[in-house]
Amino acid sequence: MERYDFRTKRLFVEVPLAAGRQVEASPGQSNYLFNVLRLKAGDHVLLFNGADGEWRAELAPAGRRGCRLTVTDQTRPQSPASDLWYLFAPLRQARLDYMAQKAVEMGAGALLPVITAHTQVGRLNMARMRANAIEAAEQCGVLSLPEIGEPRPLNQVLAGWPAGRHLVFCDETPDAADPLAALKPLRGWPLAVLVGPEGGFSADERDRLRALPFVTPVALGPRILRADTAAVAALALVQALAGDWRAAPARVPDS
Ligand code: SAH
């Protein structure tokens, strides 16, 4: 069982990682390390880049405000990225920030925005979505960033759906199937989860989704959840019943 060091700050970097390499922290990272976390020269952080696993690095000042990170040793080998897709109708910014971070924490490996009939948000700030994904990945201990798709119409996504992947459709109508019974048969299959917008799905969308062979409608209880709440509830169910929660990481005991 893997042992995570939850105390040491983790940073996502976009350079190769190997023993002895020198990594220049970005201005934002340098400020955060020295002025927010109050770390000092000689302290350590953990770096990951989505390809080389996780490495310990030692801090040193670089110039007036910069920070140079000297990579020392690997703490965790690279593990495969999550294959769980999270499809969502874009929400208004604050809730979208929250939902993007929670989807990453809950183990989504792809964040795929879909435009539905009642979607109230047109443009998606992709840079902000990526920043949220990085922040969540650094915090929750994953070793890869999720793939982030461009917004696409729901019908187009469904028309080009890949063979073999099941879509868990979070359907807010009362007669949706019991999630436990519905999800158990999906264990072991590539999965995706779909959550609708603030206005819910249209009747046409619901009919179309329910008619598709690769779609499994599930109810998340008898109450109407906010879309960002539904994201966490749905991903928790899927991970518990058909996902990766059978091998939860061992926490480092607090010394
Ligand atoms: N008006 C609220 C809720 C809209 S429903 C808001 O502002 O967020 C948003 C989406 O969450 C739905 O399309 C559905 O995908 C999911 N959802 C909410 N409650 C649900 C439930 N009880 N069962 C299944 N999915 C639900």
C-alpha cells in the first residue's frame, strides 16, 4: 500500500524530473513558498509533472525573489492517470471553480464540459479550469493532471461515444434507478459520470440519454442537489462501487 506524505507541500511543474536537476519555480510558486508558506532555504517540497512520479526537492533562493528547487530523490513512482471521465454542464464561475477542484479530488482523470439545453454559461475560462485542476492535484496527492476538454454540445459527445465506456447519467427525476444496484455491474468497465446544469436536463435530453445502451441513469437520493454537490455525491458513489476506493492510500500517521 502506498504511503503518502500529506504534510509536505506538493507543486506541479512542467519540466522533466530526475535526481540533481535544478527547477526554477515560477514567480507565483516562489512567492507562495517563501512568503505564504514561509519556507526557508534547505526546506523541501515535493514535485510532480504527470510523467516522472513524485520527487523531493530542496529550496534555495534565486535572485531577489526567485526560488530554485534542486531535485534530490524520488518519493513515489509515476502511477497511471485516472481513467474516470467527469462530464459536466459549465456552471457560473464560483461553483465551477469548486466543482472542478472536487472532481479532481474525487479522482476524475478527465474534465469534459458539455453544453446542454439549459446550460446558462457560454464561454469557459480554460486557463482558470486548469489552475483549479492544478491546485486540487497538488493538494490531494494525485501524480497527474486531469485532461481538460473544450466545451462540446452534449449531442455531439454522445454521437461520438467510445465503445466500451459506460456513462453514469445523474438523473434528477424521481424514478431513476437505485445507484447501488445500477453501478455494481459497471465495476471493471471504463466509466464516465454526467451531471447537468443549474437548470437540470431537458426532457428531450433525458429521453435521449435513457435510450442509449451505454448509459446507466442513477438517482443521488430523493432531494434535488446543486450541480456541484451532485458532482461529489456521484463521484463518491462511483468510486466506492466501481472505482478505485478499494485500495485507499495509507495515511502517514501524525507523529
Ligand atoms: N437548481 C439546482 C439543481 C439543478 S440539478 C442548481 O442550481 O444546481 C443539477 C444536476 O445535478 C442535475 O442535472 C443532475 O445531473 C444532478 N442532480 C441533482 N440532484 C440529483 C438527484 N437527486 N439525483 C440524480 N442527479 C441529481
